[in-house]
Amino acid sequence: MLLIVLKGKAMLSSLRGLLVEQVRDLYSAEHQLIKALPQFAKASSDVTLKGLFLNHLEETRTHADRLEVIAERLGIQPTGKVCKAMQGLIAEGDEVLREAGEEPVVDAALIAAAQRVEHYEISAYGTLRAIAERLGQHDVVRLVQETLNEEHAADEKLTGVSEGGVLKAALAAGAH
């Protein structure tokens, strides 16, 4: 048994059970992000940033697809959990979407929110990979590593856009 349910609460009973919960958590996170990224892209005034958000939307769909493949290989359903961490990160991003301000400053705030998401995903996928390695799930490790590489690259691209012009434009847009 992967999980024991006691009074409506799941109790983890094995490392494999933890692996399953991590897959489900990330699957929820990716689907939440699929809904949020178009809003981030729409709110971006910087063309490069807008393109990054739209490109990462496609990557995020691929990440969710990979998690479905992982779930199939593990013989589980990827659904059944809500990633509360991603809910919170997206809620912070939604606050930026509701703020009025100079466009470059809003773009800088969107990058900050997006990088928080990327750092969460990097951490979560790193943990998933480590658990899969310990369990000898080599196919899972390979698929997770592909996603982890893409998450690192997305974070680096966001840093590049930020340092490559958005922060400079934000500084020029208003008072320091």
C-alpha cells in the first residue's frame, strides 16, 4: 500500500508513496501554471519577456505530459492532489497583474514572480529525481532530468531578460 488514509488524512508509508505524492503535487503545479502563464504573457510589455512566457507555456505542457508518462510507468493516476505551494506563488503573481504602474517595473515584478515559480519547480523536480534515483526508477530519473534542465534554462532566460534590459528600463521609468 502506497498511502494509508487515517481520518481523511494521507499518511506516507513508503518512499514509493512519497514519490507518488511528489508526482501528483508537480502535476497539479504544472496545470496551475498552464492557466497562469498566458495571463503573465498578456501583462508583459517587453516583447522578449512575453515570448519567454509563451515559450515556457509550451514547455510546461510538455512537463505535464512527462508527468503523465511517469505516472503511467508507475501505474498511478497523476491527479488527486492540489499543489498549495503553486497556488500561493500564482496568487503572488496575480497581485502583480492587478497592480498599476510603469510597464518596465511591472515587467520586473512579473520576472520576480516567475523566478519564484521556477525556483520552486527546480527544488521540487530535484527532490523527485533524488527519490526516483534511490528507488532505481531510471526511466523516471531521465524524464525528470529533462524537465529539470528546462526549468533551469527558463530561470536563466528570465535572469537574462531582467539583466539585459528590463531592470535598466524600470530604473529609467521612474524614481529610484
